Amino acid sequence: MVEKDFHHSCLTAVRVLRVSLVDELEGQVDSLVEFLVCREVFTRDDREEVLCQLGPRMRVRKVLDILECKGEEAARIFLNVKSHYQYSKEVDPPQSRGMQFPSTEYSKVKQKHKEVLRRRSESMLFYNTRHGEKIQFSEHYVNLLLVDGHQGLENKKHEVLTFGQKRLCLQQKSAVHEKITPAELFSCAKAVRPVRKVLVSGVAGIGKTILVQKMLFDFGGNKDHLAFDFIIHMTFRDLNLIDKPTSLRELILRKNRHLAKELDNILANDNKLLIILDGFDEFRHYRSCDVDSFVTEPDEDAEVMEVIGSLMQGELLPNASVLLTSRPAAISYIPVGCIDRFVLIAGFSLAEVQDFFFRYFQDKTLADRMFSVVSANELMLTLCYIPAFCYIVCCILKESKDLCGGSPKTMTDIYVQYLVALLRSHTQARVETCLQDQRGGGIQQLSDTVLKLGRLAFKNLLEHQTLFYSSDREVAALEGSSLVSAFLDKTIAEEPGFTEEVYSFAHLTIQEFFAAVYCAVTDHPLPDALERTSCPRDLSNSGHLDLFSRFLSGILSERNASFLSRQVGICCHKEKVNAYREKIIRELRALCESGAHILNHLHCLFEQQDPLLALDVQPKMLRVNVSDETLSQMDYNAIKYFLNLTEGKISELDLTGTGISCDTLRDIQHLLGRCESLWLGENNLDMEAVQVIADVLKESENIMYLGLGWTNISDDELLVLACAIGVKKKLQELWMEGNRLSYRGLLSLSDLIPDPLKNVVAIWNDLTDREPESMQTKTSITVNFTDDASWGEWQKWVFKRCEVSSNEKLLMVLHKVCNISTHHFEAQWTKTFYSQLSQLIKSRIESCTEEDMCKKLKKFDSFLDL
């Protein structure tokens, strides 16, 4: 591959170091400018332009902007000049300048603030409790697993559904991932500079807000975080209410009026200040925080996103510590260059799940019995690692004696039982008795409230909204209902002279469930995104309706529709149930025959739990494509459910890039043997996993095509495969590109070529040893690209994968497929391939909002334009 020479110039260094240079030079910027004027790098007009800026940090920024215009030589002199100021910076750090010894009044306000935080955090915010009921935080808090790193989930996936496998991996590697306590978030032994900006990420319901409450509770009780004098807590829900210019001072005082007299001293000692910004993903301006217009003074008015963006990027109160929490889906909009530490909340460990059960049931014997019930149900146990789900499961178990007899098999089963459990808990009466109460119409009231909640959930889900305000029409329609508090969390957002109630469902998945209930029992048509899903994966559908569609399928199943009718009095129209069943059959058949991505449809089928439905699919060709998504155990359950109900040969099973493990391969071994084409590329396969594949090859009469590209296999694994291929002699094509194979390893296939192996592809391998003479006559083994038009099919397959990949995945593929010798640039298939890739990359750049990702894509774009 021919690449341009991207050498590092002084000007490039200035650009790369821009953020750190602002920190370094703010104390010496004036003298630095004078020196640059003396060296005739800057003119007097340049100096005046710099000195007109507000504050030293803005002046440094202006210096760097002027250098951009002056070019390479000016940047070189600047870097030389800068080094002369480094020593004075080290011996007289800015933290030591301007600090004041705490006055008596300062200490009093500090203690007062701790008392306020203690009082605000002493009750549990996590639970849906009945009016007037208080749950003490100290009695119900369960430790969360915190580890370094962050979960960069792709937006096309539903983050809760993809969390299971990642969480299990983190739990299993707890010895490698050192656990972090909340008190250690701002102290890291490996850090090369002070940890001031920390990002805590985790899926909805994993405990981000609970972690914040834990920090406030411990600080208020003088237990932890004592390196700080003050902790200021802000939620993005509150910040959403601000629609006019404001300042950081005003933001702090909105809920902390008791700090007014000492706020100047608090801000002056910003190295002793921690500001917590909770729920970045809920910020209505979260796409606009990577600002280039900065606020540098606490009293400076600006739009709220500029104030918060400046604080996050260290332009405002540069020595203050900031803790930011967010769901993974919004991380790409955070200016991560300013983040010193990434922390992931991995939920509960098994021991913590047990602890949660004990604290919830307050009876060890009962808690142990309930935990045993959950342990026997794989789905429920997997969900319990997420705290919000653990609470939902406990709610169900608390009322389980009088609920439907069967243990939940699907996500919909769990949520239907949760709905009934909470209705019973909050009405303190069996729902069935309402059916017998002809006078009160209780069951009608229940169903009306559920439908109103469903309308609220559905309308806002389609608009990607999770927060609802008391001024909204749908919220106003719920006024006076005693059941609302069972499912909606309420907070009071305060503005000087104005307050508004802000509502949200206790968990994102609960909103999706209620939205599905509304869609199932009313005449409202399906969302447009779901009507298009019979086509190959539609990139306009980000996947945020995946779980909604699964809930909808489960609610429209006969067993759940009947249960909801009996318990809540809401009925699904028979016509809608039948129409939905026909839709599933029609779309599954089309997806199987086209080989398009099928995973969410398999989940919808699984939620129905109707074997006859799967038997009615009967595609002409059974192709199952679940590639390029890290699959959880729930995903494999849905895949197995469908394939176990079908008979005969599986034309194609594509498990490329799914993170499949040896245990999972063994679990689905009986299905692998039915495959004609089996694609397992881009999974890290060790010898144990390869042995499972070898066992399949020894027994299968069907496998003709096997893909093992980029699976990290070496000669030893290939020898095992070669011995297995020789047993049945059915395999015709073996793809092993991008591995660690040598000619010595390929020699083990020599007796299998050309019968049964007619084509072996081993491009991009470690073929550094000498090619044996016997291999030179084996034309069936391809170790380099050729001008042969047969590569056109390979090109189509790769491009199809690129089209449906996220930008992160696309970069991984581009790194691999652009490594084609320039000798083959003139081949027609290469020209077509690179032309298609270039157009795809250009369209991705246009829609990309992440600067770093754009730069990486542009690099490949420039290469393909050569």
C-alpha cells in the first residue's frame, strides 16, 4: 500500500498540543508575547490583538491562532521560546498562586454545604416508592463494579441488549481490571498528569445516578472525597430548562443559595472544587458541547452549552475537577480529548446480586429462596446484573405467588409480570377483584391509565425523548392518577422564580415496553422504521426501536395478549395479532432468502414463543446473517430457537465479527454441522475453539465453504483442521486471510488439493519462509491478489459488509482491504471496488459529527483518490 509521507512538523506539534499549551502558558502569556515581538515573529498589531482578549487562556489561544497563519518557521521559534518558560512553570505552579487560607466563614459554609448534601442524598432516589414512603440510602445501597475503560457501543445497537456479554467479560477478568471505589475516581497511580476530568459511562439503569448519590452521601458524612472542600451537583435535566444566557455562578447558585457569600473564595480555590454533571445523554444540547466559543470567567454570560462545554474542556475553572456521567450512546459527542480518565460501571457481581436480594426482601431465608428461583432462569439472572433490572425482577418475585404460573421465558414475559406486580403493589388490591366491582369501574381506570402512559411513551420514543415536562399535554392527561408514581420518576427542576416538574420512566426499557403496549392495543400504525425492515438493513433505522419491536411482538403473542386482558383489562385486536404474525413470517422469509441482517427479527420470533410460526416461514434458501454484532447469550438463544425449529440444510450461517467463544461454538455445534457455508471470520479463535470446528468437519456431510479470515490461527490450528477435512472430504473452499500462517502450515493441505479443496485463500499471512517447490504447482492456493475477475465476488461481499458497518467497524475493514498491491490497481475489479469505497467514505464523512473519526476517514479518502 502506498501512503503519503505524513511527517510531524512544528506546526503540527502546536496543533496537537493546543489544549495542553493553554494550560502551560496561561501564567506567562504576556511575557511570551513580548519575546515573540522582540524576535520579530509577532508584529505590534499581533500583540495588540492578543492583549485585547478576555483572560490569559483566551490570549494563549489567540497566540496559537496567529501562529497557524504565520507558518512553520514561526511555530519552530515559538516552541524554542516556550521551553525557556517551562522551568518557572514547574517551580511556581498555578495551583500555588492565588490560594487563600480558609477563613472561619469559609469553613462554616463548607460544613453547611455538607449538611445540605447529606440531607438531599439520605433517601434512595432509585426506587419507585408509594407516596410518603422513604427508603434509606445507607440501608439499600449495594456496591457497584467500577473499572477503567469505557463502552463505545455503536448507535445501531440497543445498548442494554448488547451489555450482557461485555459485563460477563469484565466480571471474569476482574483480576486484570482493577476495581475502583468511588473514593478513588480522581486518584490513579498510572496517570502521567493530575486526574481532573473523569467520564463515567454505563447503560441505562446500571447505576450512574446511584454512584453520584453515593459520592454526595459519603462527602456529606465526612467519609470520602475529603480532598475537596466543595462538591457541586448539577443534572442535565435541570440544565434543559435554561433557555437564556447564563453564567457558571448563576448555575451553581440555582440550588445552592447558601454558598452565595463565599462563592468567590470557592471559585478562587478551584483546585478544591468538584463539579458533578449527571446525565449528559439527557441534555437537549448534547450534540453541541464540543464548542469553539469559550467562556473563561465564572461571571461571563453565555448559552448553557457554551458554559458547560468550557467547563468540560478546562477553559473555565481549569483546576477544578469535573465528573461527567453518560450512557454510551452519547459518548461520541463528548470532547474526549479533555478527559483524563474513563470509567465504566459494570453493574453488580453475583455476590452483589445476592446482597441486593437480601436488602430488598429484608429476610435471608426468603431472599435465598427467591435468588434460587432467579438462578434457575438464565434470562432473569443475566438481567439482574443491571441494578434497575434487578429491582424489576424483585418486584415480580414479590408478587409471584398470584401471578401466572409459568416462569418468564422472554423479555416481554418479565415486563408484563412487572406491570401487573406494580399495579398490585400500588393499588394494594388484586387486579382481578376490579373485574367483579361493577360499581367502581376499577379495571377501566387501570386500563385507561396504562394507555395514557403508553401514549406518552410511544410519542416520545419516536422523537428520541426520555424526559417529559408537566406542561406537555400527555403528562397533563395523567394528572390525578395515583398509579403514575409507580412507573414515572419525578424531579423538580428549579429556575429562579419558576419551577417545573420533569418526568421520566424509571428505565428506558420501561418506556419502550409501554410504547409497545400502546401500539399493540390501539389502531395506531407501526412506525415507518419497522415497516421498512424487510429490506436489507436500513441504515436510517439506528436500532433504537429494536427492543420496542421485540416487546410489540411479545405483547401480540396469544399468551401475553390473553394475560393482559385478564389482569389489566386491555385487549389486543385479533386482526392486529394475525396481521403481525403474517408480517413476521413474510419478513423472516425475505431476510432468509436475501441473506440480510436478521437478528432482531429472530428476537421478535422468540418473543412470540410459537413453534408453528417458525414452521410457517419455510424460505426457499435458509441464510442466517447475524454478523458484525457482539452477540449476548440472549442473542444466541433467539438464533437457536429458530434454527432448532427448522429442518434440513442451512445454506449459510454468518457469524463474522460476533465475538463467538469456544463455549458458544460447542453449544451450537449441532447447528454448525447443518451449514453449507459457515463464516466465522474476525473472531479470536484459540486451539480449543478450532478443535470444535474440526469436530464439526469430521461429522458434517454439508459444509462446503468455511471462512476463518482474521481469526488469529497459526500453523498448529491449520494442521488440526487439515486432519479433520480429510475425514469427510466435503469442504471445497477455505478462506484464511489475515492470519499467522506460513508456507509450512499450508503444506499440510497439499494432499487435500484439488480434491476436495478446490480453492484456498491465504492472502495477508506471515508467508516469510521459503515456498516449497511442491507448493508452486498448487494453483488452488491463493496467497496474493491477482487480476482474475473472480475477485469481483469477494469485492461485492466486502463492500456489502462495509455498507452496514458503523464508522469504527468500517475503519477496521478499510485497514485490511486497502492493503492491496499497487500492481493490481489497474485491474477492473480493483477500480470498481475502490470507486465504491471512495463514495461510501465521502458519504460517511458528510454525516460524521466526531472530529477524530472524520480525520481517520479522510485519510483513507485521500488514499483512494490517488
